[in-house]
Amino acid sequence: MRKKEVFNVTFSAIMLSLSVVLELLFKFVIILDMPNGGGLSIAMLPVIVASIVCGWQYGLVAGIGYGLLNFLIDGYGFSLWSFIFDYILAYASVAIAAVFRKQILEGKKSYFALAVVCVFLLRWVANGLSGVINAEAWGYNAEFLAEMFGDGKTGMGYLFLYSFVVYNYPYLSMSCVFCIVVGILAYKVLFQKFVREETEE
């Protein structure tokens, strides 16, 4: 195995481990925790970094690995579809961060922020769709929607509104901002070595 591949595997494994540690820490320090899974956390940041530094393939593996471990730690697998959308597709989203790898390793922090936003947008779509597809399992029935939005407001549109906006948007948007802020503050620590190597190539 070539030196670069050894580094990528090792670095991705370390970032995956760090994500799991952060996930566990945020389980104990509850800032915003949702009743059916999800909460404010920066646990996705290390696997996003792995995707940027090592490439989308490693980010994909690290992201899915983190999703599976997250499921084992405190999963809400109400159905096969919730498992696929909430723990496979949602965390596989970190692979898209590698699209902006060149710009980020050149030191362009705005592209790092864009990469994190793209990751969380994809995760938001996956989590939101999971809520819609698994509405009955989550308890999002007509009676629940009527209590939430008012009598007669129980159609599919309100189900999408609840799953995407009321439930998933608050904690995912806050986590996204949190990851961007921490990532930019730690930019030199996370990327300085790789910025130097990139510009020397």
C-alpha cells in the first residue's frame, strides 16, 4: 500500500473515531436533543474533514461508518427505510465536501463553509424524507398534525412541513453553523499541513 493510501486510511479512521467520541460527549452534554433522534452536535465535523483531506471515497466510507456506529450507540431504527435514510444516506452526505477540496486546501475558508452547508443540506433532505416516509412509525399521523397546525391541516404538505421545517431544520441548521464556526476557528490545525503540501505539488 502506498504511503498516501496508508495516510488516508489512518487519517480517516482517526477522524471517524473522533466523530464517535464527540457523538458520545454530546449525548451527555445535551444542548438540543430531539425526541425521535437528532440534536445539536459538531460530531460530523471530523468526517467532513476526512472527506476534504483524503477524498470523497474515504469521506463516504468514514461517513457511513459513523452513521452505523451512531445507530449502534443510540439509534432510532423504526424501519428499514428510517435506517437507510437516517443512518446511511444522511451521513454519506459528507462525501460531497470533497468537491471543494482544492479550494479549501488553498486556504479559502468560504469554500469550507460552502462544503459544510452542502453536507448538511443533503443530510437535511435525507432526514426530512425519512420523517415523511416513516410518518406512522414516528407518530406523525392526522391527529398529531391537527394538534400541531390546526383542524383540517393534516395533508401531505403539512407532514413535509413538520418533518423538514419544524423537526429537522432547527437542530441541523444550528449544527451546521456550529461546525462552520469551529472548523474556521481550527482551520490552521485542521488544514495548514495539507495546504502546504497541496501548494508544493
